[in-house]
Amino acid sequence: MGRSLGIELPIFPTSVIGSYPRPRWLRNMIRQWSLGRVDDKALEEAFNDAVKIIVCEQEEAGVDIPSDGEMRRDEMVEYFAARIDGFKFYGPVRVWGNNFFNKPAVASKLGYREPIVLREYQFLRSVSRRSVVKVTITGPYTIADWSFNEYYSSKEELVFELAKIINREILALQEAGALFIQVDEPALTTHPEEMEWAVEAINEVTRGVNIKLGLHVCYSDYELLSKYFEKLAFSQFALEFANRGYRDLHVLSKLGDKEIGLGVIDVHSRVIEDPTSVARAIEKATKYIEPDKIYVNPDCGLKLLPRDIARKKLEVMVLGTNIARKEYITRGISKIELRG
Amino acid sequence: MEVYLMQHGIYPRPRGLAKAISRYISGKLSREDLEKIYARYIEKFFKYMLNLGYDRFSDGMLRWDDIFNPMISGIEGVEINGLRRFYDNNYFFKQPIIKNKINYREAIASMLLEKSIEIAKKMGITSDRVALSIPGPFTMATNSLLDQNIYSIEEFMRDYVEKVIFLEVEKSLKIGVKNIDLHEPSLVVYEAPLNYIENIYRELSEKFPNSRFWIITYFGYKWEVLQTFTRLASKNGNIFCTVDVTEVSPPPWNRIIDLVSMGDLALAVVNARTTKMENYKDLVYRILEIARRRDSGELYITHNTSLEFLPEVVAMKKLRLLRRIAKSVREKLYSRTPHSKE
């Protein structure tokens, strides 16, 4: 088990994966800004206000470790690519249905221009009342996999180059006092033949880091991922289970001394879960992993849900977690330590 | 050998159309107005195909969310639930879950195509240049969640062909569409019961001798699969197989020459999953080498998968590149052969 970071959290700490629906007025403001009707300063103020509200909303729902809802990010790869030298954009491509994203293309040598999410963290830290906040960063493999590569001779070379850049960002966040960073790698298992070197590359982002590092992988092959639990230099794996009806929970037994961020809220369904189903999911998870190694979160980012549903889902998540906590509290187990 | 230009599958949904669809979904646009917008973009797509000189093409499939939807919404016994990744892409589709024995009462894909055919006809495009696109049986089966108590994979494929594909082909013939594109990436990605699938395709092509069936394979290359279907194509003249040479390094050019000597085929030489442009000169040289192996027959040149994996601007560029390749190949080929073509 990782070293203690000197902070206590309630048993089964609740968190989010990262994104949260933007308030309607913020979406309007962004539209106005894109049309040149408001300036950068006004947009920045709107982003800050939105973060304050969204953090407050998470905290009121009872979430122990909030994020800033990724209010400033349109999309998880595009946001980083736009801030790293060497990328260019040709236009949107479909992800599913009528949903598109600006898929970047690597057109020249990549370079770390300046901190990417450092100011996001600093602002989040200044507005949250919680002792720990979560900062999310898209991982090098997913950035590469969701980009076109026109420059590097191989995808492997590109991923390692990106890993150096992401590592610099994480070190900057650590330096600024961040305690919990989650690296998002939803693409990790999509090319099984690339897993060996992909894991090595992802581990490069952890070089010199001694705060808490989580790895989020969703809608993926967890049997395959579980073979690399030990090798991946992360103390927590935030995985999606509600959407798959809690199939594959048995992989938790392979986590060893690592933690699970248990996905208990289906972010692709507008149906609001029952608190008892959340409690049952946690209980099921305890059959495979010790309770002090379980964090509770939605399956993935909540941004595609209507805001009122996202909030209700978080409330239900916390209510369900509280049901699960009761038994442990009566046994005198009410706290765990934040570990790196 | 005659060299033809072929487009297939889903063209990138233009931003203006995507916005209109969002407005329709949120109740801000009427169905009637949305239909007008669809018509405008489909016309634009056809105009583009005409200008570039494509010999056969889809209608852009601008109404489709993926190669399964909306067609599967009309299949009884199928529930649509949850998102599933489309092979190894950052692209998801609503997965069909087979809950009961399937039935199909309306040929949804052909009905949608019929609207495009009306537009095409007004533009002077004959319906035999346009293709209907639907998932092939093995791709449908491997991308569905099958309950083994209801269907084995073979039983499901058989039922899907007899109930869904038959109806679609019948309807498409009524509207004058002969080209049926059957998307079959699973054939080269997964292990397939090849003999069984070959029989299904043989029966299909024999039942509908006036249709032309295109087995569109992509995301991989499997020699035994391509050999099987090219051989079938040589026996039943109304079957074509596409060969994706873009995902193999180095491309198996010598084996393609063997395939071409067996029968007609469509060669996918442009990769619709990368913005990097292919080497024009090299492709012209390779295609010429292949085309010169036979005096008669048809060789189609195309892109591997649907162009929708690319931003629209790059998709257009790739279509122009294919046109340039075809033009150059034809010029060089026909200048040497007696049956030279305009």
C-alpha cells in the first residue's frame, strides 16, 4: 500500500471522474465568445463562476473529492492537444450518434509550451472546502490513439513523446500542492497488441511523482487491463462497472494492494439509480477487495447528462455510499487515509 | 481491365447538418425543415461525386448514426441499448441486443435510400450508380449481443439474411438500386466460419441475380477470406469483394495480383483512418501493375472504411486523391491497350 499523505477521508470516499454538465448560461457565454461578442476576460470570469457553482453542487451532494467539472474543457483530447505544440486541427469527426469531436493531428514535433491545467487546479483548490480535490489529465496513450499521426514514425514514438509532456505537467501540479491526480486512459485496452509498450509509456508520466495517482479506464477490456494492474505505477484504478451491470467485478481481486475507484453510476443512462443499488454494488466489491481500498465514483464523466440528472445521480451515489458505510461505522471503521 | 472509381459507406456528416439534427432532437426544428436540410446536403454530396467522376457511390448515408442505426431500430426482437466501441476506434455505436427471434416488416435502409434516389434522378444520376449500404451477416452477428438460448451465431446470420437482407434487396431493386454494399469488417478482424458464410453469400447472389453484392472488408487483411470471396465472385458474377491493403505493412501486392487473376475486385488503397495522404506515384505504379495482369474484367479503386473517420475536409482530399490516381492509371493503361476508353 502507498504511503500516507496525512489526510483522513471517510470510508468509501466519494469522488467524480471529472467532467460535469456545463450550466446553460456558460454554454451561451462560450457561444458569444466564439462569435467575438465577449472578450477573453469575460469568458474567464464565467469559467471561474461556473467552477465555483459546480464545485459547490458536488459538495452539497456530499462528494468528498470534487473536481472542477472540467468546465474549461470542450473535450478531453482536444483540450490538451490545443495546448501542446505540434498539433493541428482539420475539423470534427464523429464519436457516436450525432456527437463529434475535433480530432487533432500531430503535424510536427511535439513540445511542452506551458502548464496546461495548473491554473485549473489552483482555482479549484481556492474554491473547494474539501481537503482533497481531484485533477484530471488525459493520458499520453489516449491522446495519441485519438489523434491522427502525420509526423512520428510510429505510434509508440508518439506516445513516449507525449508521456514526457504529461509528466512535466504532473510534476508542475505536484509542485503546486496537488494531492490527487487522475490520468484518463479510456483507449488503453483498445489495441491489445500495443499494451506492453503502452503500459511502459504511461508509467513514464509517473516519474518523480509521489502524490496520489489514479488511472481511469472505461468501456474497456478489464480482463486484459487486470493483467497489468501490478505493472502500472498507479495506486488507484477508477473503472466503470454500472454500465456493464457489474460484470467483471472479479478483476478487483487482482488489484493486490491497490485501490479501486468503483463506478456505480451509469453516465449513459438518464435513469437515476437507486441508493440501495449503489450500496449493494459496494458490498459486492468488498467480496473482492478490502473496504479501505474502495473509493466510489460514477462510471465516467457526467458531462453528457442534463445537469439536474447529473446532480441527482451524485446525490444518490452519496446516499448509497452512506448506506454501505453504516455497517463499517458500527464496527468502528469510519475513516481511511489518503495514500499515494 | 476497366478501372472504376468507387466510394462507399458513411461520408462525414457536415457540421451544418449535425447542428440541424441537434435542433430537431431538441424540438427547435420541424421534421419537414429537417428533411429539406437533409435533401440539400444529399444533393451536395451527389454533386461532389459527379464532379469527381465516381462511377458508383452511396448516398453519403448522412441519415445514419453508424452502419447499424437506424436500420436495426426496425428489426423486431432487437433492443438497442448501451454504447459499444466499433472495433478499435474511438467511435461507438448503439449495440443491438437480440432478445427474441427477429422479424423485419419494412425495409428501412432502402426506404431512406429511396428519398436520396429521388434527388439523384433529378440530377441525372441513374440509380444503378448508387449503392445501398447495410451490415453483412457476420458483422451484424459479431456486433450484436446474442443470447445463445435464442440463436447460435450461424442461426442468427441465416435469419438476418433471410428476413432483413432479402427484404432490403427486394425493395432496393424496386427503386432501381442494384448495388448492395454489405459491410463486413468482422470477416477480416475475427475468426469467421468461412464455409458457412460463403454459402450464405452464394445463396444470396443466386436468389438475386440482378443485384450486385459488394462485400466490404476493412480494418484488416486475411488472405483466406479474400481468396474465398474472390473465388466466389469469379463463379457468381454479381459478387465483389473489397480488399483493404492500407492496414498491412508492407501491402501484399503480389497476392493482390493473384486475386485479380481470379476475378474482379475492389481495391482499397486509401486509408480513411489517417489524415496522412498516400503516395500517389507509388499507388499508380502498383495499380497499373495489377490492372495489366488481365485484359478484361473490372477493377474498382476505393478507400478502405467509411470516410466518416476523417474530418470532412480531409475526406474530400482523399476522394480527390483517388480520382487523381484513377485518372492517371486509366491514361497509362488505355494508351497501351487496343480497347482504349475515354
